[in-house]
Amino acid sequence: MKSFRTLLIAAIRHVLLVWGIALACLTYFSNKPADQRLGWYIAAAALILFHALVRVRQTRLQARLAAS
């Protein structure tokens, strides 16, 4: 990592992934019942999946623009 600024920029670009992983970690270490934890795991997975979909869409758009 070049600097703290680079780390912050990367965190902003990958905010959904960071929040999804943080939510999954917090849920793993919580003392809530299993049925409540399942809902939080689903929310974390949804954030991570949405991040992946946004990245794929962005990559395809950049490739399409580069080909033009």
C-alpha cells in the first residue's frame, strides 16, 4: 500500500464488499440466536453479491467503451 490515502480510496471503491465482510464478521462473533444470525448472513451475502454485480457491470461498460 503506497499510503493511507490509497487505502481510503480503495475502501470507498469497494464499500459494499467492506460492509458485507464486516457484517459477516460481526454476525459470526455475536451471541444472537441462530435464526437471527441467518438473516444477518443473508444481508452480508447480498452486499457482497451486489458489489460483484456492480464490478462486473462496470468492467463490461469500460470494455465496451474501449472497443468503440
